[in-house]
Amino acid sequence: KNEVEQSPQNLTAQEGEFITINCSYSVGISALHWLQQHPGGGIVSLFMLSSGKKKHGRLIATINIQEKHSSLHITASHPRDSAVYICAAPNTGNQFYFGTGTSLTVIP
Amino acid sequence: KAGVTQTPRYLIKTRGQQVTLSCSPISGHRSVSWYQQTPGQGLQFLFEYFSETQRNKGNFPGRFSGRQFSNSRSEMNVSTLELGDSALYLCASRSAGFSGNTIYFGEGSWLTVV
């Protein structure tokens, strides 16, 4: 069993749709990270959260520490949101475990 | 502030050779970690260095090694390359070793082993 499970693996949405990506983890963590990777390889950290909810523009991330679950929401999705979204859970020893990623395609 | 810089961006090596990849972290960041990304395995943690000391190591063979210099720049080395080592190698830096700090990734080094 992977330490971090992410779903769905692939997601296609029409522009404007509300999108949810889920992440469940089994390791004990101090914070969970949501990453975005565009074609070409570069990875950007979107959120780092240890409790509650964070919002940045059209992106919202939530985490439930008791249930070991986090979600990434994209409101009013846009084609430029097309990317791979990865959740990462560092354990208390600073070792990062990664979800397999969700490949999102937003169609105009 | 300059981001995380990795060199080279692309390289092709032959089986059996060795390769050294370089990573310059964001100025002031003391933690540098390395990751391998392949289509089949996704992102996997290689190791982390903090103040020139390796603090964590992932589940990779001893052919994968690294080091960190006093200026926080880091190198990773892969010896006796195998075809399966073809991957995107990413490094990331954080201001401190605490996993709750935001992590910044470089653009990666694409390694192809032929």
C-alpha cells in the first residue's frame, strides 16, 4: 500500500467546471503539500497546509488531520490549469512521500 | 531572488558511465533534497541534505550518492548507469529542514541512458 493515495489519476473537465482532487495519506505528517507540474517538468508548490483550509485565487486546499485526507479544489477551471497535480506528505523524518499525481485537462 | 537552479538540463549517457548533477538552492536555503521522477514510479525521494549532512535517504541503491557543500550547493552522482536510471531528476530547497516549510523545486535534469 502506498503511503499517499491520490484520486482520480486522470481528469478531463470543461472550462468553468469545479474540480476536486483527493489525497489520502497514512504517514504521520506535520504538513501536506500540493504541487503542480506543467509539461516540461517544472514543479511549483501550490499549498502547504497543516490544518483547515487555504485559498489562493481560484484554488482551495483543505485538510482533515484526523481523517488523514486532503482535497484540492479548482473553481471556474481554465485551460491554463491543465497540469499534473501531486500531493506530497513528508513524514516526521522529513522524508517526502508522493501521490501518483492527477493529470488534469481542461477543455475550452 | 533567483530560484533553484539545476544543471545540466538535458544529458545523454551510456550504460555503465557515471553522471553528476548539480543543484544551486535559493540563497539562504540550507536544505536540499533530490527526487527521481519516472513515468512508471512517479516521484520518489532520493535523499536530503541539511548543512552538509545527509539527513534522510530513500530506498535507492548505493550507486546513487550525493553531497552538499558549505555554500549549500549540492551534487548528486549516479555511478554505473543503467537504462532504468533514465528519468527526470529534481532538486528542491527549503529555508530550514522542517518539513512544514514551503519547498521550491528546480526545473530538473533530464537524464537519458542509452
